[in-house]
Amino acid sequence: MKYTQAVRRLLAVTTLALPIMAAAFPDKPVEWVVPYAPGGGSDVVARILSLPMSKTLSQPIIINNKPGAATNIGADYAAKSKADGYVMLTGDTATLGANPALYSKLSYNVEKDFAPVGLMARFPMILVVNANVPAKNMTEFLAWAKKQPDGVSYATPGAGSPHHLATELFRAASGLKLVHVAYRGAAPAVQDVIGGQVPFMFVDTASGYQHILSGRLIPIGVASPKRIASFPAVPTIAEQGFKGFEAYAWQGLVVPTGTPADAVAALSKALLAALETTEVKARFQTLGLEAIPSTPAQMAAYAKSERAKWAKVIRDSNIRLD
């Protein structure tokens, strides 16, 4: 009898304790905020990675596109979200690197409001020209550009974009007179370069891959330290006289500051596992993307160095977006 009563008391205590025990993370769908419109490179990367990540987490990942204001709309939304691990944000060159210098006032603080999960991918930049430009390499491009009395126009997907900043970095290194022509997105910028309305641009591999393969865009140089696997015959800009020249559009994953450590660890583990899958590697290679797996600490250090780099370019070029 006493044994039965003891068991009943133990069961009662256990039952009462169950509702207050924390459930293992995650126990519901996770929201992934992409601060760009559907169909662009950032959206594609999120959708490629979300499938294997959801399998590791055993929960669906729902993509929520919140484009506008150079990623500031999506970043503000994520920064003000509950810090429980169920809202994460694609943080990229713009959000974490350039925007603090481009805007005098932001509704979020990149250093205080976001906790890094890990880096995802870099979009190598390639300086490309249309078929009307008499240049196949950097020496020929520079010779042609210096002969243009009014300078040379270049296209970008928008003011303050990584493409814009990369070209400003190149302008400072080359001393060329360049005129910025900003478009609303990569697609129309690329089309006008192909059509001859603008002679050149820095294009990311995801946007320019097919056009370079078809010969409609002529690659002059890659803005990365090493040649890229997608175009091994294209030399780097550094190889062609601009030592140390480097410019990427990069992306990482962040969550609101204060997110529990176990949730950050679970998301980081899922991201690293996704980047190692055969399917993701194949898709990245097709798009000319470079996977850059990292720990949260490594991402924090990388973002800090990028802020310092682009702040100088933005300051020296006197670029402001407000």
C-alpha cells in the first residue's frame, strides 16, 4: 500500500512538472526573413539552404520576403522580432557591412541588435563589358577607358549595392573617371550592358553566369583573390596589376540579439550541415557561388572587417543614401 501511494505521489509530481519543462528547440516552424524580392540571388540562396536545414531541424522553414530600402525594412523587422530563435535574417554586405556608413541614422544597430549564426555564401564579382568595348583583358580595358574624354559609365543594381561599392573601389584603385548609372535591380542593369547602353559593370556570378557563358558579356577580371571554378580562364583583377583588390557580395545568417545559445547552436549546426550537402554544393557551383561556412564568432569578425573596409570606400567616395 505504502509503495503504491509513493508511486502515485511521484507520478503526480512528474505530471505537474511536465508543462513547465522547456521543449527542445525548435518545436515549431522557423521564419527566414529575406530583405529582397523573390527570385533574386539572396532569395535563391535562402531557398536552396532552407530545405536541408529544415530536415536537420525537423521543422519547416518559411521564407518571408521583405524587400525595400536597401534591406532596411527586413532588417528592422527582424531586429524587433522576439529573440527566441524562430526568426532569422539574411544579413549581407548591405545590412551588416555598408548600411551603417551609407545612412546617418538606422532603426537598428548591426552590432547590438543581431547575433551571428554563420556565413553562407559569397557572390564573386566580375568586371564585364559588352561586345562593343574593344577589350578582352585589363590592359586593353584601361587603355580604352582612358581615351574616353567624358569618362566611362557603369551600371549597378542600385546606389549603395555591393556592385556600386566594388566599382567605387576600382575607381579609387585605377584613377579612372567613372559615371554611375543606377538601376532598380541586377536584371535591368545587366540587360543594358548587354545592349550597349552602358559599357561595363561589376556583376555578381549569380546574375551574370549565363550571359558570360553565352558570350554576351565579356569578362575582364574577377574581383576575388583566386580565380573562380566557374570561369577558370578569367584572371583575377589582382593578377592584372591591382594587388590585393577584392570585392564580394556576401551573405550570412543572423538572429535577434538575446536569442538563447542552444537555439543559435542548433541553427548553426543545421546551416553547416546544409552547406556540406551534395545538392547544395551542386547548386552553388551552377550559380558560381562560393560557400563560406563559419562559426558565429568567425562571422562576427568577418562582418566587422567588412564594415571597416566599406566605410572607408563610402567615405572616400562621398556616397550617402539619406
